[in-house]
Amino acid sequence: MYLKCRRRFKDGKEHRYFSIVESIRTRRGVIKRQVLYLGEINDSQEASWCKALEVFDKSDKTYRQLSIFTDDINPPDKVTNPIQIKLNEMRLERPREWGACWLALEMWNFLGLDNFWSKHLTPSRKGTNWLNVLKTLVTYRWISAGSEWRLHRQWFKSSAMADLLGEDDSIALDDTLYRCLDLLHAPKKDLFSFLSERWKTLFNISYDVLLYDLTSTYFEADSKDNERLKKFGYSRDKRSDCVQVVIALIVTKEGFPVAYEVMPGNTQDRTTLPEFLKKIETVYGKLNRLWIMDRGIPTEESLKKMREHNADYLVGTPRGKLSKLEKQLLKEPWKKVQENVKVKLIREEKELYILTFSNGRRDKERSMRQRRLRNLYERLK
């Protein structure tokens, strides 16, 4: 890396703009990539090219002021202790990101995560400090989330984690990173309890509203590993030709994850809710709380159990049920609840049905239909 200067004449004056540039060798030759833009050094003002630095002189143990100038500028007579530097010969040696890494570790200490993980991640017989490996993984996720391979090949060398943790490059080996992830599975239940308690203590958060949903991720590789989870099933990614796993997640209204589970790829959505209801009650108690879910997740049987446990829920009504309520809904008047939102309410036994009309949603669906019509029209042409 080196410092590059670009000169430009404007309004009869010379302006100089400096950048930190690195040379990268590619198949097309050596290219220049700007790493950091430093801005303008304006010769018309002394403050723009004169920088005062305090330097400690070991000979007489005193501090003195030094003024730095570029090598093409003669220092003024009134300046004492001038030093001229050759900007074209300056370069950066292994620049590292320090501030963000330091802040991430401060957040780690503030949350008291060492108190939990020090009991579950003890150093290996070969001397690998798994706690520092985990800190590196977490900091990487906070600052520049990506794959473990990218952490191993690129990010760790550009960060100050080795200096802050007192470690070397061995904690960022690819095998070490993957093995550390395997160690996190066993204390998963205890971890959620610990984080939930810290979350509640710090922000006085309650778990009265929970959002529950499922997603899936597929594997293109024909791997025989972990066949217990990799199964063919309904693909949300439109890749029915690939094996997949189903991921269930529960979060609070603030976005804090309460629980998650990785299940076989052929798991049906409606079979997952009873297990999570039992898990949440075990960890957070049998309190009245509101569950928000898609209509494909709960069954009538699971909703009945939720009513027996005094658990409220907000779910999408099945289309078959809506057709039975159509006549009653037509008789009810619209009630305005917001500027662009109005609702109709119908109560049946212990359940309240809400039909919602939104101008924004209407416009969105109308534009979706028009876009599809335009595509069909172009194909017909």
C-alpha cells in the first residue's frame, strides 16, 4: 500500500487530494484499489499542510513540537523543528480494524458472557482456547458477517482480534472455527435461558408477545452426512430437487430470539407448534402471552390446547373458514382504526375474527397484478 496524490487546478490554485491505495495482482495485470480517501491538502492555508505533533525526546526527556511538511514544500522560517517527508514512499504495513473489535469485546464483557461460556468451553489438550475462538466468531458476525472460510482467509488478518485477545493465527484456522461451532450445540438450552435473563434484566423485557415462523434452507451437494436432518420436502425456495432442513424460530416483538430448532426437511409446519409451546412454558412459565403465526402453522387441535392454557393467538384464518363467514362479514359496517386502515369484527364463541382493509396493501396487490399482466402481454406479443 502507498499514498497517492491527485493534483487539480481550480480557480487558479493547486489542490491536492490524497488516498491510500493498494496494488492488487490479477489475471489482467496489476490494478489499483482505493482503500481510504484522505481528502484535500490545501497549500493556500498553512493549517492544511502543517501538522503539529508532540514527540517525546529520550535524550533530554522532554516533549517538543514537530511540524511535518511534504518534501516538495520549503518550511517557512517561523516554523521551528520542521520535518520533511516523502509522501510517495509512505506505505501502510498490515492495517487492522481495531475500534469495532474492541467495542465488540466490550459488549461481550458487558453482557457477562464469560460467566456462562467459561463453564462450557474449556481449553483443549492441545492448548486451543475455545472461548477466544468463540469471541472471534461472534465479533466477526457483529462487524462483517460472512462465512467461516472468509474469516479464516481474509477478515482475521485485517482485524485486531489477535492483539486484543493475545492470540495468534491458530485460533482462526478453518478446522478450528468449524469445531467450535459444533461445541455450541450442547449448551443451547442453557444459553437461551441465560440470554433471556440478561435481556430481561437489562431492558425490562417481557415475553407477552411471541412471533413464530418457519423457513428452510437446501443443499445442492449430494452429501451423505447427517441424513437424519437432510430430507426432501416442501421447498420454500422452489428447489424440490434438493434435500433441505427446516428451521423454526421464535422471537419477541423487539426481535430477540427466544428459541430455535433445526428439524428434518420433510417436517410439516402444523406438527411443530405443540413442542414449542411446551418448551416456552418450561423456560418462561405458563403466563398469558400472545402468539403471532401464519395460518399454515397451527391446527384446530393445537389452537384448542392454547385456549385451554389461556394463551392468546393471532393467526391467519383458513380460506375455507373465511367463505363460511362471508355473509356475516358483508352485514357488518367498516370501522376506521387508522387513516388508511379499516376493519370488520365478528365474534364467535371465544374467538374474534378481524377482516382488515388497507389502502397500502390494496395498491401493492394491484401493482403486482398489473406487473404480471404486463409480463403476460409481452409474452403474447
